[in-house]
Amino acid sequence: MRASKVHCLGFLLFLIGILQCKAEARYTFVVEETPYTRLCSTKNILTVNGQFPGPTLYVHKGDTITVDVYNKAKYNITIHWHGVKQPRFPWSDGPEFITQCPIQPGAKFSQKVIFSTEEGTLWWHAHSDWSRATVHGAIVIYPKKDSSYPFPKPDAEVPIILGEWWKKPIMEVYHEMLISGGDPNISDAYTINGQPGDLHPCSKQDTFKLKVEQGKTYLLRIINAAMQDLLFFSIAKHSLTVVATDASYTKPLTRDIITISPGQTIDVLLKANQNPDHYYMAGRVYSSALGVVYDNTTTTAVVEYFGNYTPTSPPPLPQLPYYNDTSASVNFTGSLRSLASKEYPINVPKNITNRFVYTISINSFPCPNNSCAGPNGTRLAASVNNISFVNPSIDILQAYYYSINGVFGTRLPSFPPYIFNFTADVLPLNLETPKRGTEVKVLKYNSTVELVFQGTNLLAGTDHPMHLHGYSFYVVGWGLGNFDIKRDPLNFNLVDPPLQNTIAVPKNGWTAIRFRADNPGVWFMHCHIERHLSWGMDTAFIVRNGAPPSTQLLAPPPDMPPC
Ligand SMILES: [Cu+2]
């Protein structure tokens, strides 16, 4: 009797073990250099498991997984799970010098990835130097097993990863920019699922093809993994119905063209409802900065209907907006709405504890003898409330957790330190130079935040896709020109604002977001245009612990990469 009880207990523990193994799946990411050929030339790129784009992670809402990241390359690396909130566990969030020091060549870091409220599409990418150009992949988050989509189940699902390719090694492009102080080299092509497409040399045979059957519906999980630019995207003779962005469902929005900013994900339904034929899908840059060079090429893939027919040659190309068509961009982005239904309710903070206005600017520092490659011999920079972010010596999370002084400051201004006509055509030169610093903002647990990003026209006003780690936020308002603190809040959308982790603040305009600071930790916030990030358009929130232990930071894992 006694023995059988023990046996039962043993069997029960065995079962629980199996269940846990199932809930906590393990993946291996080996970061290594792999030769890839694009645009008629071959170079070594950093990959995960030899793949470009990298492997797709498939999870269900609420899963926790572990990814064992092995660095077999000769560069430092970190991996970030973009849009995954990692409740109470910033330790494996990934941004270099914010939540960890890099994984050094030969080292390994086991990263726990904790999914909670996210459902839809996210992605993972490197978060050190510019390695994310090729080190990235999709994350597909299915609904919980007993649940389904808030739209008819599509017949098939396909990740569409938009990327950016340089013939030069990306580290060279990055280091040349740092040394010269000027703009980086523009890319040679954009890519769809790693391929530049038919309009580029030596590319046609490998162009990505989406095979479709007439009458069926396809869920395209579109990710903008490009480094430097917002992109317009469209499919010839087909409309796209947006159903989610940044792993949060939206009211269906049907458009011929979408705009997607670096960091953002957009799920769309594509109905194969045209004559069986070949049709191009295409992506092209939306670049709003005056006088800044950009990659003006078009990337394509082909939607190919099954059946016996002679395809139109070449296939029809979609019409994309002009390169600097700000109204096309804001018209789309400003039309996104949360589902805000009974099954998918929203929870916009109404009583605001913390009100902030952050200017986001392109700046410049003087150079000795005007010897840099920025405007008038200066060095290009960028800032948040006039502070250009400097990477600390060790990561901010470690310094905060172990109370190590002198690593970061907590004095990021809550409001712009200088008030001027932020979006004027001409601005005094003396406003161009920011301060340098590693300043963050500390928030009380469960306090609420309303943050207005105010774009400025210093040097060259442009769109800034601002990304916050550890949270999704409600985009409650936006406008062109200067934010009016009295008038504009009256028009905020508190009914069905979209819930996003990245929002493109329009050129010479502003965007207001709200969130509740209920995830303790250190959370990076930065522009997702890679050169702006490198120039200092970055800061972080430190969200303090709450009183109950269940609202406090979890302990660090034993294998945090050493600084
Ligand atoms: Cu930016």
C-alpha cells in the first residue's frame, strides 16, 4: 500500500515533468558567420543556425520558452525578443549595456523568453552594434490552444520579413559611420524574406514566391526588419486587410498600400480573389528627411496563382506612393484601431500619474577643424530632450539591481529643456548641439504614464519609429506641428487606440502614448532607425518594484554574461 503510494507520487511527478517540458520548450540559436550571395557578390554575414532570415519561433500565447544562444562568431552579440514583455524578467531582454553585457565570442547565454498578453506576430533580432541587419527572425504567437483568431481562420500563414542588404560587410558600414561622423552608406537593396527580387541583378532565380490558390485567404505576418527606413508595401491588384499590429488585434482595415516602420509588425489577410496570374508584391522606402540620401530601389516577390495559364510577363507591379509622401504614411498609421471588443477589451489608463513631453531630434557635435563628415564638418548625433545617450560601462540593469553608483543618472528631463518652435522651417544653429549623458526616468510601480514624443526640425526633421521594451502602449493621439498641451488632449482616442510597441512619430509632428508601469525592471526606449539609435536617440525607464513579492523583479539567471 505504502509502496504503491510512492509509485503513484513518482508517476505524478514524472507527468508534471513531461508537462513542464512541453510548456517550456528549448531552442538552440548558434550565432555564426555564414557566406551568402546577393546582388552578384558573396560575403560572410552573421546568422543564427546558418539561416538568413533566421529561424521562426512558433509559440502559443502565455508560453515560456528557453533559447540557448551560443556565440560562435568573432563579434560580441546580444539577442532581443522584440515586443515580448518579459514580465518581471528584463534579464533576458537583450539590449547591450541596458539589460546585459554582450555574449562574448565562444560564450553562451540561456535566455528565458516569457510570453504573456502578446498574440499575433513579433520578431527577434540582435541588439548589439548593427548585427541585427542579418541576425533576425519571426516569432509567431498563436492563440491559446482552446481559443481562435478574431477573424475567419486563414487557409495558410506566411511570414513576410522586409530587410535591407549592403554589399559591404555591415560592420564596415557601421564603423565607417562612427569614424567619419557622417551619414552611413545607403543599402544596395531591400529584401523580402532575404531576397532583393526580380528588379535586381543576379536575383531573379531566387525571388521569393508565394503560391496561392484562387478563393483562399492567406495571413501574411509582415515584419519590417530593415535598418534605416520606413517602407511602403503593396500587392498588385489585391487589397490587404490589416487585422493586427505588434501582436495585438486591430479592427479590420482594408487598404491597397500599408506603411510599416522598422520594428513594427503588421498582420494582414490577403484574399486570392483575382484571375490566376502572377502579381508582384513590392516594398519601397518612405524617406521624409530633406537632403538625406536613401536607397531608392524596389524589392519584389511574386504572388503566383496555381493553375494552367500563361502568366503576364513581367507581372504587374503595385503603385507605391512617392518616396516622401508623408500623408500616405500618416493616413495609414493613424487609421489603426484596437479591436476593443468584449472578447478583446482594452484598458487605457485614464488617471495619469506621470506626464512627460520628450523632444526627439537629430543633432550635431562640433568636430576639431570641422573635420567630420556631418553638415559643415560636424559629427551627427541624436537626442531625447536634448540628451544624446551614451552607453554606460556596465549594463544599467545590473547597476540598478546591485546599487552600483556612477553608471547612469536619473535626471532625464520630463519636459523639453528649451522651448522653441520645434517644427519651424529654420532654427537657430545653437540649438543643434545636445548634451551627452546616460539618463533614465524612474517610475513608481503601477503608476501611469502619458508620454508625448515631439519631433523637431533640427538638422533634418524626419519620422522616428519609437520603440519601448517591456511594454505595449496605447497610441492615443498624433498630429503634425507642435503638440498643444491644452487643445490636443481633448481629441485623444481613449475608446479604441491601437496597442503597439513601436510607433512612427511623424515628421515635424508629435505622437502621444499611454501605459501603466506594471512591469518592474529596466526598459530601453529608442528610435528603431539604427543610425538614430547609434547617434543617441535612446533612453530607458526604470520601473520600481511594487510592495507584494509578486510585483517585484525576479532574480537574475546564474549565467548572465559578464561585463
Ligand atoms: Cu529616429
